[in-house]
Amino acid sequence: MFYHSKELQFNARVSKPDPRFARLLLEQFGGGNGELKAAMQYFVQAFGCRHTYPDKYDMLMDIAAEEFSHLEIVGATIQMLLNGVNGKLKEASEEEGIMDMLKGKATKEEYIHQALYNPQFCVLTGGGPSVTDSNGTPWSGAYVNANGDLTVDLRSNIAAESRAKIVYEYLLQFTDDPYVKETLGFLMTREITHFQQFEAALDTIVPNFPPGTLQGDPRYSNMYFNMSCGEDARGPWNEGESSRLKEEWQYVEDPKSYVQETDGLTTMKPQGTDRTEEKIRKTEKEIGKQRSKEVNEANPVGEAYWSVYKPSTK
């Protein structure tokens, strides 16, 4: 059940119309990294973990609902930035109040040009936000990543929050409106918050790496191939211990010769790891049982119900 409060989560304001920036801000309304994408992604992901991970279901639904509220903030800001843009654009632009708000920073002709440069505002939507990105490309369900494996979904969410954060950071460079900057700063900060929440939730699922059930071949899981020539770099991604499997990185300086010597990597033996085929098969069997249990709990057989309502006290 959704309950809508007409007050925004953050007090969005603008100091003057700015159709140019309104168009840019559409990227966070109906774009591939925007608020609608985030809301729908977390909303869809939540269904599969309703019974298996009720705590993560609660978190995903809470954050999804907040993303819808952020969509409302973005939409309201776009609407305010389009003050005066409607089907009678020229007449509206001549109104004294609008031109006073521009405070001499743009001529009437420039204001009209910027609005007409965004046809989705004055032709397609009558002066309001549209469910598109900044170039007018319609929002698509293809933006939503919901894999069904919660560890994969949470990693997708961490990446989504990272991309949304950097878009807000870029947007802040294209407006000098102090009120709009406040709003964008709030929205950007919430992306940082959600990143940490998803990361913390992922850490509570053990094991969570590698994603899925199959563990990978120990012969290849810690190999680094020097596939580009010149100015080679070394770091924790190709030397020392690997971050998750805790294996010793095996640096292959000359991949071509190594592949030839090992008959296309088929005759090589695992190095720098204590993982064996026996250990891998045992782990896969244990995780397989766990994942099967999760799937069965998510899709129970027979009569099913989603909510339990308390008896009326009347």
C-alpha cells in the first residue's frame, strides 16, 4: 500500500526559470541512471526476497519508496524551472513577472529559444516533465536490473547509486541557482547513503562471493595476463593476495608463450591457492542446497498469501 504525502521529502525551490537546465535535469527523471530507474529496480528486486530475506525486502521497499519521493522532487524542480513554458509560450514570456524573475540574465528571445530547444516541454507535455532522458529518449524497463540472486542485485544497486551520484555531481556544474544546488546536493547525498546501505546488506549474506552457486576453476581464478604492451603497472589487482578468494595473484608476463607452453591453458596446475576440486564441489553442494531453499521459500507450493492483516478492533 502506498500512501502519498503532498509535502516533499526535501523543500525543493528555484530562484528563476531555466528551461535549459530543466532539460538536463530530465536525465534524473526518466534517464537510465535516474530516480525512476532506481525506484523500479529496487521495487522489482524486493519481490523475490519477501520470504527468504525479509529484512532485505524491508530495506529494498523502503529505499524504493524513497526513490519515488526523489522522482517527485526532481519532477517538481523541473516544473518550477519551466515556469512560463506552455502552449502559449510567447504570451507567457511577455508577462512581467517572468521577465522580472530572469533579472536581465537572459533576453526574452533567449528564453523562448531555450524552451523551444526542448520540444518535449512545450509541445509534448504542455510545460511539464516527461518520462524521458535529456535527449527525449523514452524511459525503458530495460534499465531495470533484477537478476533474482540478491547478491547480484545488491551489487547492481551499489553500481546504480554510484552512477546516479556522479550524474548529480555533473549536473551541479551547470546551474548557478543556489536553491537548485541545495536540492541536487540533497539528492546526491542520499545516493551516498543508499550505496552504504546496500553494501552493508550485502555483507550480511554469507557466503556472497562469487555470485551464484558455481565456484570457478582454481587454475584460472587468480591469474593476471599482461595483455597490453608498454608501461606495465602493478597493484593489488595483479600482485599480492586477491581481495575475496584470498589467493596469490599469478602474473603472466608473456601470455602468448604461456598459452603455447600449457597447450591453451589446459595442462597447467593451480598455483597460489589452497582451493581444490574436492573443496569446490563440496562448497557448491552446500551453497546449492541453500539457494534451493531460498527459491522454494520464495515460491511456496499451494495456497499463498502476501500479507497478514490484524483483525478489526471495531
